[in-house]
Amino acid sequence: MTPKNIRLLCGAALLVALGAGFGLAQLIPHTEHAAHVEGDDHDDHDDHDDHDDHDDEAPEGVVVLTARQIEASGIGIVAVGRGGGNETRLTGRVESALDARTAISAIVGGRVEQVQVAPGSPVEAGQTLVVVISGEAATLRANAEAAAAEAEAARLEYRRDSNLVELGVVARRELEASRARSLAADAAARAAQAQVVAAGAPDAQGRVAIVSPIAGVVGTVQVTPGGFVAAGGGVAEVSNPAQTELVFTAPPALAAQVISGSRIEVRSPSGDFEAVVLGVAANVREQGNATLIRARPVSGVLPPAGSPVTGVIVTDRQEDGLTVPADAVQTVDGRSVVFVATDEGFRATPVLAGRQAGGHIEILNGLDGSERIVGINAFLLKAELAKGEAEHSH
């Protein structure tokens, strides 16, 4: 049972008790009352003061409670919030994250010598999946070694000419030419070595190890030993099942109103939580230009991939508007009211309620934003107010 359901059951029980003629004062345990009776005279005096305050006739539309009654009934006092907007409900599911699935391709073309994994095999980042022997890679490796040798020879020649210039045997012009040849040979060697690295750092036989860039589980293997794979051809697919995200389908009109960083209230089989939008894009797999909204939870762990979820997102926010928790707005004598905390007690203040979004209701009139109101268990004050009015009518 979720915490929200527990609160609803407790609230229903309290309302039944109130309807049966029990006031909020009678929600305080008898054991607590007995303890005060047996206490010292000072405690007795405080109790009498509490009762005297409560027995005073409250102004019309005001519910007066002691601090002990407020605590016992679970009434929560909150500040008036800012915001407001339109609420849109979304449906979606848990899917593998975009960066959790990697299609791995051959860097160079060649013959497949070894396949070291199978579908379902767990792998670490950098682990070898397939070994390919490539003539192209062997050539690149040989060219790089030759370029390195030429660069070394050019450096030795330049060093020798530098010594001969000091002896007057070699002209300064020849030294400058020797230096230029050495620099050019070094550059050619570095370029050749970069090509070797880009080709997967093959050995002298052109053997290249194709590795997984991420840790995860092998999904498919697309090559077999002895077969040929072209440069850029698919070798295997690796995904990380632990990296999942939320994918919601939304109407196209919502795409322009949702941005990265927007918050979504999500409801799933494993509980309710808040998620943040990662990106919004058109769904090319479906007709009608539907929009895909991808999001990740702010905290907690998502249900398994494939689990259905629903969400609520608030758009067209009005930052200068006033909002209160939805539970704060009660209907008294056909009017919407909120209970404002004042020096007299909790005053039922008429308000003009607007749109509801994200568990809050927009207040268009009746509050100025400085008030502190009852945001939790406000229905208890509504019941107490009705009980008081019924007693006055007799």
C-alpha cells in the first residue's frame, strides 16, 4: 500500500469519527489526558487554559485548535506556492537508454580469426570481442615502422651535419636543409603512427583486436571465425541492461512546450517518483508526427525495461501565479475555500480556483501569496467547521 493510500485511509477514518460526533479534541489519546491529570498543578493549569481557549466562541468561519489538537490530527501548514500551468497526462514505458546500446563495427576489413564472445556473454569495457587479421592493417603497421626508421635516420644526419658545421666542413645552408628533412621525416612518422592507432593498433601480422567500448551484455554477434568482414561492417552489439530511461509518447503540440530539464511526475508499478526530461524528438516510427519525450528519474531505480508507466507534466508555467496543494482547497457552502492560519485560528477564506497541475491548484483570487495555509488534512477543518455550525443552529 502506498503512503498516499495510507493517508487516504487514515483521513477517511478521521472523517467518520468526526461525522459520528467526535470533535478534534477527542482525537488526542486518553493516555495522554490521564498523564496530565496525574501531573503537577502547573500542567493542570495549562490544560485548563487550553480548554478555556477552545471553549471561547470562535468568530464565524474560524476553527480554533490547540497546538496539541493540530499535532494529533496531522494538520500540516504550508506557504502559498508560486507557479501554475497546464497539466498533460502521458503514457510510456521503461526502455534501454540511448547510450546503453552500442553497435560495434570493424575498424578495418579482414578475415575473422577469433570470436571470443557469444550472445548473452557479460563483457567489460575494453574487452576483446573479435580478432581480425587484415592485410591493410599490416601494411599500415609496416609503413609506420618504415617512417619511424626514416625519421631516425634524418635526425642522425642532422646531428652529424651540426657537428661538421662547427668544424667548417659543412656549409650552413646544407645544415638548414638537413634540419628541414629531419622535421619532415618526424611529421611523416607521426602521421603513419596515427593511422596505425586508428586501425586498432595491429601487430606486425595485421592482427587487430575489436573491443567493446562499454560494459554490458552481448546482444548479437554478426561474424563467424574464418569469415570476412568489411571495414565498417557490423561485428556485435553490446547493451547495458542497468542503463534504462523513460520514454513517453506525447501529442505533437506538446513538443514546443517541453524542454530539457522539465519535470514529470511519474507513476509506475514500483511506486511514484519525479523524473527530469532529457530530450524531445519526433517519433519517426509512428505516423501522425507523434513526439517522444525521454526522461530519467531524479533519484531511485527504474522498474525493469518494458514496464509501463504514466506521467504528468506541467506546461505553460505561470511563475507569477499562486498555487496551493490540491488537498488545501475545500468546498464549504458551495464555495471553494482554503483555511488560512491567523491569530484567531484557521479562517475559511473563499478563493477563486483555476487550473490544477502537478498536484497543485492555481489560485486566481482570494490570496495575496503571503499567507500560510493548511495544506494537509484540510478536510478535518471543514468537518469541524460544519460541526460547529450545526451546534450553533440548535
